[in-house]
Amino acid sequence: MTASSVLLGVNIDHVAFIKKSRETSYPDLIQAVKLCEKSGADSITIHLREDRRHIQDGDAITIRQYCKKLNFEMANTDEMIAFALKLKPNFCCFVPENRDEKTTEGGLALNEMTTMQEKLFKKNIEKLQDAGIEVSLFIDPNLESVKKSKELRATSVELHTGPYAISYELNNYQSELRKLVDAANLANDLSLKVNAGHGLNYKNLQQILKLPYLNELNIGHAIIAESVFIGLDDAIKKIKRIIDNSG
Ligand code: PXP
């Protein structure tokens, strides 16, 4: 896989967060989906959290109708499995969820599961796959988690790049990058697709594009943050036109 063939999933949770923060009808999430796709997003990612802090159930259903490829991030709960089976996204990515976290903080603790939890998780993965949904597991880049993802019969892993992103800021990222490279190599050896995401931005992305066998990157916060500056100029001019043309 060459860097130029790496797919981009755009996470629009932060657009939904602006809408939810004021309970307004804007920003229109469908407009966001269409713009992301028109601008080159290969898929749209949303995370329906247990606390519904950004994406709402209705948003997810509408987005599903309009977007070409949907990646649905969710916790491994009965509620979310039932919702995903109704929603029928193209991909489901299981993520751990902790109510007090600002954003997803770590990969799934796959190696801390009891035999019973593992059995139930495998069953849930199978239910989604039987419904034609491709299943990915969001994991820390360590070899045990990659092996366990294979045992659970996931199709893909999404390697957590958050620690790499933090270490990049500290100018000391080589060992975090090495973990990602090793995890990507093993995932490919085990015929798992390699995705990656979390904390990626305009500066730290270049090194990540060197990961072997990279299939897809999921990026949200940095894109929405950058769009403030790329779009603020036009947004102010648009409101000035209304003010200047009144009366
Ligand atoms: N991948 C997963 C599994 C995530 O939970 C998130 C954050 O919602 C992302 C990717 C995107 O991270 P960021 O918003 O930092 O780009």
C-alpha cells in the first residue's frame, strides 16, 4: 500500500458537538457529510457515545441515509450492538468508552478480558459480520492486542496513534512510531487490515504515512479545528453582507 492510496475517514463528531452544545438545527450534519465526501473523504466516521455528548441517534440514522461509506464507532454494549444492526453501517469500530474521558483515551483492553467476556465479544463481532458489517477493533499498538484481534476474528485493527501524537509534540516519537510499525507488520502477517487514528494532525501525519500496509486513517479534531481558520474569513464576510444589505 503506497501512501497515496491510503484512505481517509473523516470524523464529524466535533461538528455534531457544536450542534449539540446549543441544541440548534445547525451546523447541518448532512451538509458536513456531503462536503467531506466532495472534498475527498473516503468514509465518514461517527461515534455514538453512551452519554450522547455529540452525535445523537437521529443524527446517525440520517447520516447513514446520505453518506456513501459509514464507519460507526461504538462501545461493546447490547444497546450499541442492537443499534448498529439497525443502522447497518459499512464498518463498525469497537472502542472502549469511559464516561469521564474527554475523548477515547486508550485502545480496547483485549488482554484483560475473562474467557466469558471474550466469548461474548466474539459473538457480538460475529453478529455484525453476519449482517454484512466489517468489524474493526481500536487497539493500542502492541503485539498481544494484534494477536487477540485476530483470535476474535476482526477484519481490521485501528491502531491508536494518540501516544505517538503526544510524543511527537515532545519531539521524542521514535519509540511510539516503532510500536506502530511492529503492530502494523504483525497485523498484515495475520491478514488484518491496518487502520490508524487519534490525535493525528497536519504536523505529525507525515511520519504516520510511513507505516507499512496502512489502509485507512481516521482524523477528526485537527480537520475541524483547521477549518475554523480556512473558513472563518468567508463566514464573517457572509454575515457582513447580510448586515450591509439590510434596510
Ligand atoms: N479513531 C478513533 C477510534 C477515535 O475514537 C477517534 C476520536 O473520536 C478518532 C479516530 C479521531 O481522533 P481525532 O479526533 O483526534 O482525529
